Amino acid sequence: MKRLFGIIPAAAAVLFVAGCSTIEDNGPSTLIPAKQLDVSPSLHIPAETIVAGALIYLFVDPLAPNWRVEVEDLGERRFRVEMTMKRFITGGEGEVMPVLRRTADKLRREKGSREYLIVELSEGIESRVPIAQRVAHAVVELR
């Protein structure tokens, strides 16, 4: 559902550009017939720039959190925490411990424990197509 909200602005921008201007010549038809968006008499934005910006927004998704966190119950008050960083980021490489601590503290509160212990922690980079991703795996024990 969150990914859908990233697609909506991109699709709206493409539709907006397609309907904002008229075709200036009788050349071959294209996906977006307008050559530019005339915002004001002195500001003209080329259609290619708007489409490129919408596609970059779609893939980078700047509003998404830097880390995707999945928690699996292992039994005996132990939990596996799998963290995957998004592909296109600006910073955030040193966030593994703060994200893990927030996740462990949330588990502690939800399960009514006094404290938690990080039993295992490993960090690395997994080669994935098309771009590698930073990952972290941990096991947290509630006490």
C-alpha cells in the first residue's frame, strides 16, 4: 500500500504534462505530445524533465523509511530481527544499532519484559539485482 502512494504522484505528473500543452508541430506522435509545460511566460519545463523527475521519485521513494524491519518469533522469548536498507539512500549506513534498539525496546514493551539482550548481530551487504543492499540480522532475547 505504501508503494502505491509513491506511484500516484508520478502518474499524476505524467498525466498533468500530457494534458497541459498542445502539439506544436505535426511530427510523429509520442507518448507525451507536449514539448514543455508553460508554467508562466518566463518558466518553461520540458516534458522530458518532468517525466525523468517522476521516474526518479518512483524509484528513490524519498518518503519511505531507510530500513525495512521484519520480526520473527523463535519461541522461548527469542526473536529474529531482519533489517534491509532501501536501495537508494542518502546516508543511514550507521543506523543498524539505533534501529535494532528501537525494535528490541518495542518488543520489550509489547511483551511486558523488563529488559532485552542482543544475543547475535551481523551486518553486511547482499548482492541483489540490480543494486546491492545493506542488511543486518539479529537475535533478541527478552528477560
